[in-house]
Amino acid sequence: MTTTVGRPGSTLRRYRVEYVAGGLGGILLVVLVAWMFAAGNESGRQVWDGRYADARGLALWLITSISEPQYYAVASAGACLLVGGAIGHLADRKSWKWRGFVQACGTGLWPWAAGSALLSLSLGTIAWGWTLEPGVWQPLFVPLVSVAPAMVVLYGPGRIVGLTAAITGALFAPPASIAAVDLVCKPLELPLVVGATSGMWIGALVAFSLVRFLPWMPAPGAWRAAKADDPDPRTASWLWVLRRALADFTEAQFFGNEWASAAMLVGAVVAYAISPSALVYGSGLFLAVLAAQAVTALTGVLIWRRRWHAHGFYPTFVPVVSVAPATVLAFGGTVPAVLLGALVGALIAPPVAAAISRRLPASFHPFIGNVASMSVCTAVIVPVLGLIPGVAS
């Protein structure tokens, strides 16, 4: 992001806004975490059923939703992810040696992208929370990882962009995902992630088509002078492979940073140590899901490392939050399910995502291709793997 040399005051004010917002966000996070532990979620049960008077349940639902893209769906992992993201952003600002990958698709717009995503998550949950019933789950987390952060990355920082991104994400992504889950996935017995991710790309197509005609929105991509996906010569290093695989755990939230991923995993492991049934919707399959994600992340980066070197980015994270965990949940966490879901997902899902993204117009963020790949690959791969003897428990 460029700055104006002749206006140092504006740059200073921008940094002050970021630090004040970060401080207020940190205070809010502490309050939410304290509330989270007071509420408890030891059994992995649904923590909110759409009753707006239940403020504690709603707050816990929101912080839990932050780690739901990874299937963890536990508040401690969501809270720790935000803390890790803040550390990663500070490390980038301070140019630490071990700052890790730059967040928000390499733009450094983490405060704007994360803030817009959290606002969109809150608005979407309030707007569509009435669809919940006791024991009935709905994919209300989808605004967090779809339209809002992607629009900020494409259109740039600023309150107008951030608010527009948050509102359009909350309006379009949740109903599309809810409809896809209820009308397609449940009748056809497909993994629910197929519906959730389908709603993301459907809602994004509507939102990105609409905002092009809004007079207050800038030209897409005009805010930055250079692309973030420059070739990285370090991709030959084994350390880079391990770092990239770890960062892929949080790429879905547009964090994609080692600090963020490590913090989230610590929060998830601590929650598992306290109550093993509290994660992955009470299935008890957290360790199997984590193993599948680790295998698919590492395998994907190794297989597609040259694409990373050539393009500066390659969507190796796609099976980490789709094919691999969906296969585990579908077939009970057997060893064949863990390994086959991870390996096949790493081989097929990233190139499918890249192929779709390359064909999108410049006014559409490439994440649309990523989530479309999640939908298509999960809908095809999981049923096919179920035909192999020994995969199902």
C-alpha cells in the first residue's frame, strides 16, 4: 500500500486508527472469551438456537463460527485465531524476522479485511438467525470467509468499502448457502460443506456483479500499484514448505499466516484436552480431521510447489477446509478415509480452483474459483471414495 510523502499526518492518523481499533477489538475479544468460558460448551452442542434474547448464546455462536471453516467450531480456537492474526499483523508492521506470510492475500489489509468479515458475520447471523431451531444447524458462518474480506482485498481499504463488503456479504451469502444445504445437500445426502461453499460463490457472483454499479465504490484493484503474487524464490526450502502448509490452515479466513494458524490450533488442542467432544460438532473426530488436514496441506504444497514459485500464490488450502475433513466426517475417521481424502483432495482440488479463478473477470475476486472448487470436488470425490472397500467405518 502506497503512502503520500507530502502528507505524513494522514499516514500517522491511519496508523492511530488501526491501533485504536486493534485495542478496542482486543478488549472486546477478552470480554467475549470470558463470556465464552462462563457459558461453557463442553458437549459440542449447538450453542445458540436463533433466540435473539439469548445474548450470551449469540456471542458464543459468533466466536465459535470463526473456526467453523476448519470444522473445529469451538470458541477457544476462534478467539485464538484472532489473537494470532493480530500478532501476525503486528509482526508485519514491525518487520519482524519471523513475521510469516503477509495476511489478506499478501496485501497487509488484515485490519480492514478481518473487521469487515467479522461485521458481516455478525450482521448475517442477526439477519438469518431466525432459520435456526434447537438442534438444527445452518451455515451462518459463510460471510466470514467469502464476500466481505474478498471485496476489501480487491477494492482496497476504507470505511465505505468495508461497510459495503460487510452488508452485501451478509445479505447474499447466508441465504444462498442455507438454500443449497436444505434443498440440495440434505435430499441428496451430500456433505453439507458442498452447500455452504456453493452459497459462497453464488452469493459472491451476485454481490460482485452488483457493486460494480455502486457510485461510491472505487475501481477494483486501483488502490495498489503492484500485484502481490510475485514469484517467491524460497519455495525450494523445506522450511518454506512447512511454513506454507501451516499457513494454509487459515487461508480460508484470508489470514494465511503461521502465527494465526498456530494460535488457532493451540486453541483447538486445548479445547480437545479439556473436552474431546466439544469440537467438530460433537463428533469426537477432531484428531482424525486434524490429521487429514495436516496431510493434505503438506502434500498439496509439495505437489504444487512449482506453481507457488511461478505465480506467488496457488490455492493449496482448498482441500484443507473441504475435501479432507468432509471425507473424515462422511466415513467415520478411518485410516483410509483420512489418507485418501487428504491425498486425492490435494491432487485435484487446487488445480480445479486455479482453472476456475483464471477464467473470472477482473472485477471478481479469485476466491470465487476456490470455493467453487470446494463445492465441485467435495461433491464428486467423497461419494466416489465411499465406493472403495474399507473407507467407511
